[in-house]
Amino acid sequence: MVNGFSRDYWPAETSHVLLRTAAAFLIAPVLAAGITSLAMLVLEVSLSRNLDIASMRSLQVVPMVLVGSFILAFGIGVPAFLILWSLRLRGRMAYALAGIVLGFAFALVTPFFGLPSVGIVPVIVMSVHFAIFLLIFRAIAGVRRIDD
């Protein structure tokens, strides 16, 4: 075992661990972006008085959500997974809380990179989005709790 990284993080019956983890980093951002975009679309439809699909802002930001999802996945998703792996945290709650905290922190530090300050809604959306990403990643990668 090197710094807490070993194969025993996954249950014994999980096969193709490296392939599943690599696939999770490619598939989870797409699924998380789809779920987040769908939630934004439903919220916009429920709050608007007219149903004009061409003028909906949520559909206009779908490409940005997808690109941002991959930036989150490879920017802070890899370190988050490595930290969870090294600390031997396997539960859904650990992954969800890590996603919420890191999404919140990522949204708050964007002004330091020359971007305008974000409001509370983008911070909440990014926190929930990253929590969804990590939960989907956990499911695809095959990480499960191993109860003694």
C-alpha cells in the first residue's frame, strides 16, 4: 500500500477497477451536466409564464454546463477522488459532502481568476452539480461500503 492507495478500496467482487474509474471520469460529467441542465430547464419552465423554448436561458447554457462539468471533473474531481481514496472514505454521504464543499469552494474562488463575482444561485447550483457528479462517479467506478 502506498499512501493509502490500494486495490482493497473496492469490494473484492468489483472487476476492471482502473477501466471503471477511467470510464467514470468520462461518463459522470456528461450525466451530471444532463441532470443539472434538466433541473434548470424544469425550474425555468415552472417559473416562466410563457413556454418559448427558443428563448430559454437554461437551454443556452447547456454547452457551458457540459464544458464546466469536465473542468470540474478533471480540475478538482481527480484530487477529490484521490483524497477520498487515501482517507478510505467510501460512503455516499462522504462523496456528496465532498462534492458540496468543493463545488462551493470552486464557485467562490472564481473571482480570483478574473471572472466576475457570482451570486448565491450559481454557488448553490455548482455545489449540487459537483455532488451529483461525485455520486455518479462513485456508482460507475464501483466504490461501495465494505461493512465489517
